[in-house]
Amino acid sequence: MRQVFLPALLLLLFSAAAQETELLLGFDGEFVAGRWNPLEFRSRDLSSDLTLTIKADQGDLRRGSIPAVTEWHLPGGAGLSVLEDDIFIPDWQNLSWTAATSERVVASGSFHPRELDDRPLAVLLSSAAGQHAQLLPSGVRAVPHPAADLPERVAAWDAVRLLVIDGTTAPPATAAVLAATVAGADVLLLEPLPASYADLRSLVRGPVSHYGAGRILSGSAAELAEAAVSGDQPGRIPEAELAALNALEPARPLRLGVLLPFAAGYALVTVVLLRVAGLPGAAAALGLGLIGVFSGWSGLRPEPPASSSELEIRVSAGGLSRSVTGLTSVDRQGGRLDLSEQYRPLQPAPYSVTDGRSSFPQERWQLLAVAGRPVLREAPAGTDLRAEDDSALLELLPAGTRLRTNGSLLDITPAGAAP
């Protein structure tokens, strides 16, 4: 009996270990509500395809349930499988995840409401992270993190305010540090750094180096403490993006009610001309009617049921840009807005994302505004704007910020950065 039991037990333990799954959200488990956060999912030796689902309920007692569902379909197979992506975490009431095959749920979990936190992060690359408390401004959460695990995607750094590097760990990848800077983080390089950090030093152009929406500050801890704690950043980039995107209005289809006043006015003018001028008045009325038809033809043509407008916002410095694309849509008949990339609504609304494709239900005549995740772009060229051209944006940005526009592209150059 013992000879049969032991192999069966070992086989059971091996199967449990072989089908191990793990979900890592944010930086070492710390993630920020209302921002894009990095996600890593690991699975091993799954015999069939797997679906990873993350559900967030944005609703409350007054509005009811407002689900946000994100799914990934992962092929099964032997060995270790790793998924790395970014996900927008809204302000949530419930947040849970499941990993399931077509036959069963392999793993699942949930987050306690007390883990909801919208404070930005300060990521510390240091073997003695506690020594750098004086560098952290109020209102941030300190997160020690291994240098080898830093993401190289701009959206993954959306929730990070500071990246502190003191040279006591292995040097991080230059691409990861550059992604953090472009995303809007302040990267603090505490000198002196060892010779192994030569690649990272190539990004430094002086005491302050601007890239995209953020900066790299190099110097001693005493020199950097005042700048870091004061919060003297290039600008409140997320707030400026939202201000610009919320001002974006789609070209709404022409309602029939708009034509009624013009039709009534034309009828009145026609009656007056006929009574006053007779046949010449009729000819004049006909001529006015033809002029009105040709002038308003573009507005009178049948419009598609849905109309939309798109705006790309780039925060540029050092030849690189943090780019976010916003889209607003109105559908007269109602339906769904399907997008080929990952977007999130600017206001709480139900939506789903499947393998990077987004879908939003639309009610009739209701404005839907969505924004994509931040990505890295080259800095564009455009036409300079004066400060008074967009005072609402400039109120959110520090003095010296420059705004440029080129069609549906808005380019913001942070104060102190080269245009």
C-alpha cells in the first residue's frame, strides 16, 4: 500500500507545482488607481489554452455596477509562459481576477478595498532604500524594486512620480530609465555612480536633462533633496491631458430641429416677396432658396449614424514625446464603439478589453470620451501658440511651457526644456 501511495502523492505534488500561476500587478504589488499600471502573469505547464480576466467594478450604490473587464487569451503548452502588459486600474469598489481554461478555474484572487490608493509611487533602486527618505515628497509611496525587473514601456510608468538610483544595485536598463523619464517621472541619479553606470550617464546632459514629460536630475543627495521634495516638476501632465481631451467635441450630426427656424424664415421671406414684387419676387425667392441649398449642402447631406473626433497630445523634450490619443464619439442610434487598441473612458463607463482591443457600449446621443495608453513617439514639429491661445491648459502648466498645434496634434514642451 505504501509503495502505491507515495508515487501517487509525488505525482499530485508535481502536478500542483507544474501548473503554478502568479499575477503581479504594479511595482512589487503596489499599484495606483486612476492610472496605467504594469502587469505580469506567469503560468507553467498548462495543458490547454488559458484566459486571464481582470474585473473592476467602478460603480457605487447610486450608479449601480459599472464593470471594466480586461481579458487575455494565452496558449497552453509546456514550460514557463510570461505575459507582460499594462492595464488601466480605475477607482474601484471590487477588483478581482481569474485564470481559467475551458474546463476549470486554474487560479483566482481579489484585492481588498483598503488597497485602493491613488497616491503616486517612488521606485527606489537601492540596497539601502530607507536612507533616501529625505528625497521623497509628501503624498508618494516608496517602493523598493529590483533593477532587472523594470519595465521598458512608457505606460507602465504612468503611476510613478520618482525613480531614485544610487548605484548600490546592478545598473538598470537604459531603455527602462528613458521610458520612466518620458512618461513623466523625475529620475534622480545620486552621484557618485560606479563605472558600470556609463550607459546610463550617456542620458545626462547637465544637472537637469529633459526627455518627454519628465527629467533626469544628477547630483549628490543634498543637491537633489530640495528639488525632489519641492515638487518642481515639468508640469501636471495628466491633468493637462485630461483638460485638453475633455474639451474635444465631435462633429455632431445635424438634428432636424436646427433646420426648422431656417425653413420658417425662408417661408416668411418668400411670402413677403410674392406680395410685394409678384413674379420678380418669386424669382428672387427661388434664387435665395438655391443659394441656401448650395451653401448648406454639406450640413444637409445624410450623415453617418456615428461621428467622432480624435486628438493626439504629445509632451515633448529631448527629441522624444509621451503621446496619448483621445477620441470622442456620438452615436445617434446607439451601439458599440470598437477600437483596435487599448483605451479607457475619461468618465466611469462600462467597457471591455480583449487582447488589446477595446469595446465600449454607447447610448443614443450620449457623448463618449476615451483615451489610449501613453506611448513613446518622436517629438513632432508644429506651429507655436501664444499663451492666451489656451489659457485653460497653461493654468495647469508652469510658466515657460510652450504649446504647439498641428491639425489634430497638440504638442506641449515643458518649462525649461528645449523646444
